[in-house]
Amino acid sequence: MKHLLVIAEAGVNHNGSIDIAKKLIDTAVIAGCDIVKFQTFKADNLAVSTSKKAPYQEITTGNSESQLDMLRKLELPYEFHEELINYSKSKGIKFLSTPFDVESVEFLDKLGMDMFKIPSGEVTNYPVLRAIGKTCKPVILSTGNSNIQEVAAAISVLRKFGTKDITLMHCNSEYPTPLEDVNLRAMQTLKDEFKLPVGYSDHTCGFETAVASVALGACAYEKHFTLDKSMIGPDHKASLEPDELIKLVKLIRNTELLLGSSEKVSSKSEIKNKEVARKSIVAKCPIKAGEKYSELNLTTKRPSTGLSPMLWESVVGQVAKKDYVKDDFIEL
């Protein structure tokens, strides 16, 4: 059975604090996630001074400041990265960070990042796609707010400059995502169109989408998490708290177990009940030697230690070789 990759998206929920970032890493480890992911950017490379906040950001952080001012507070300082990478290694979890500008791509590459996660907002950012493609490292590409043509164009740029290993993540770029807009069937569309592994980057509330995406064949699953939803910042309210993250990962792993393999055989747990639950051909009433077996003097009853009822047609019409009393197993 394949192991689904669970990515715990810390994102900007560190609020610029390395101590909070380490606590987020600890939380991801406790929950059993495979990867803990942050975001790497220079705010001044990301937005112009007049850039407005997204509606969900205004709801969570107000509109008294620009998006740029908000982003400046949420940078993960370059000097934090190496310490967090080493901390993650010491805890046995893979560290990953999403670059939002070319400078950050080059920085993460020099740090030895062995794969890149491209956020939905960069799907049409040619310079960033080119820079990541040139690293020739595996890529996980989120596709929120994208159509098939835009996804195809992004894949084309990555491949043109050297990327071969690409995983697509179906995604909806609203925080939180309304259930009616999740459209999980698009995962299969992406898989059929591009013949690539497909996962889901989840911004919904609750746990239903996780279970459904795994059941539909997701190879990876990503979810935002926080230490406390009441913390100040744009993404905390749409994130899972530690106990919820633990529950989520358990649900995902249980769903993987439920899916099992495609082989249809008796399982180890059920096979012991096979003999008790199935039936054999037995005498419905006393039968004398020389009497023909018929629909009138035969029936089927548990257990299945005698002749299988699937032999019914070949038994009916044959002659009994001995006397039987009711419920005796028929012999040929």
C-alpha cells in the first residue's frame, strides 16, 4: 500500500517568531505528518505598496494596513531557515518552504532544499517557474484559481528548464473554501490530462475533504495548521489547531487502511468466519440408500464442511449410496 504524503502547512503562522516556528514543527511531528512546510519570501519582492489584501485577509486582520505591510510582519527571516532545517532533522520530519520570488528560490536551492512546492499564486509567474525548473528538483505544484490551460503552461515552463518530477495539487484558493467549491472530481481531470500524480491542498474547515480526497486517490494532502486559531494573522482562523491536526492525520491513515489493495480475497480477519457462515448440502429429511436426491429431500445449512451448495445441480438426480437422517452431510 502506498504511503500518502501528509504536508503540515505552517505557512506564515509563525508570526515572525522562531520559537513559534519550532513549536509548529513539534506539533507536526506529534501529529505524524511527513513534511512541515513554511513560506519563504521578501515582502518587497512580493507585492507593490498599493496592493490590497484579499477579502479573507481583511476579515482576519482588518484593512488598516496594506498587504505589503502585513507581509512584512510575516516574513520568515532568511537567518531562521538553517536553524529550522536542523531542528526539523533532529525531530525526524522533513522541512520544506515555498518560495514566492526568484531570490527566495535561489536562497532555498543553496540551502540544499531537495524539492520545491509552488503555491497557487505563482502558477503564472514565469520567472519563478523558470528559476525552479533550472534546479531540476522535484516539484509539487498547487493549482488553485487555475484552469487546465494555465496548469499546462506552468508544467511546460518547468519541463523546459529541467524539471522532470512533478506532482500536481488540486486546490481552491479561498480561505476557508466552501464545500460546494471544492470540486474534488477535478483531481481525476488533472490526472487524466497530464498523466501526473495528483494530491489535494485543502483550505476547507473540518475533515470531510481529507477523507474524500484520499478515497479518490490523492497521493499527497496538505493542510494549514496553527498553535491557536485566535492568534493574530491572516491564516490562523482557517487552520487546524494541534488536537485537530492529530485527528486529521489519524483519519487519513485510517482511510488509507480502509482502501487497502485492489485484490479481492478473503482477509486475515474474516477467513476464520468462512466455515461458520457458509453452507453445505445436507439431508432435509431422512433419505434411504438407493433413493434419488431431489429438491424435496435436500437443503443447505451451515457449516461449510460438506459439499458446496454450488454443486447443487450435479448432486440432484444422483442416487444415495447410504441412509441419511435429517441434517446429515450429503456425500457423493
